[in-house]
Amino acid sequence: MTVRIGVGYDSHRFAPGGPLVLGGIRIPGDVHLAGHSDGDAIAHAVTDAILGAAAAGDIGEMFSDQDPAHRGRDSLEMLRAAVGRLHGMGLAPRQVDVTVVAEQPRLAQHREAMRAALAVALGLPPSAVSVKGKTNEGMGWVGRGEGLACLAVATVEGAAEPIAAEHVATAQAATARVGATDRRP
């Protein structure tokens, strides 16, 4: 078995009018996350984390914000599609850890529902999904309440892949080129 780890990040500005969608959960309020899709920054960060772990591109590549078909799209649906891409590569998510950095909303009362919704989309038990909330202590754009940011780390696992000889040769050639131009005294 091979184990890979990926990191994802997303941020969105707040815009007037609720509800806010975060971790697949609709949170009542007077703001939402501005975005081409439903703006779910947690789902976007997790999607990028699993795709990054698999070296399978990123959310913008799979779901271009230039494509009108993705306007208002459910971000958990996009996450499920990314999981499908991983399955096609012989990989599967095994664990996800998310940190949301925001002054508002407070996540404590929504955390378990978010974990459950993400777990279903990922095909995992909720015990393999962590969602944490942190403030930015009033600093910067997050601290001023202009929006929020999310970081996600994902572990994916699959069958070990043999490294083809042409990949080794390509890597060695690239290393040799860099080494030839990086002459330090």
C-alpha cells in the first residue's frame, strides 16, 4: 500500500444575504461566502487536499469558475466527484483534518453535522474527519470579519505503484539540468 498526504486551502469573502454553506451545512445568518459555486470553503479545501495527495490536479481544473454549469453548484457534489477521480486511480481518502479560521460563525454547534456531511461525501466514518475552528485574534482581513479561510490535510491510500523507468530517467534528467545551472561557490 502507498500512503499520500495532501494539503488544501481556500478562502472566501463574506457577501450580504444568507445562509452560509460550510462543510455541507447551511448556517442561518445574514451573510454567505461569495463564490462561483455555493462557496463552501471547507469542501473546497478538502477537495484540493485529496486531489493534491493523489497528484490529480485541483478543484479549479476539475470545476472551472469560467464554466456556467458550475454556478451555484453544490460543493459536496464536487467533492464526491473528486473522490470518484481518486477511486479511478486506485486511491481512496482515509482521513481528513480541517481548520477553519474565522471570527464568525462559531463552529461548535455545527461541527458534528459538518463532520457527518463531509464523511458521507468522502466515503469515510465521521471518526476519520476532524473540523476545528480558530479565530485570527482580530488580525488581518479575517480578523476584520471580511471572510474566512480553511486549511485541510488529507491522507489517501491505495495500491503501491511501480515507478516506471521512463519516470526515473525524466526525474534524473531534470535534476541534472537544475544541477548544471545551480553552481554555488
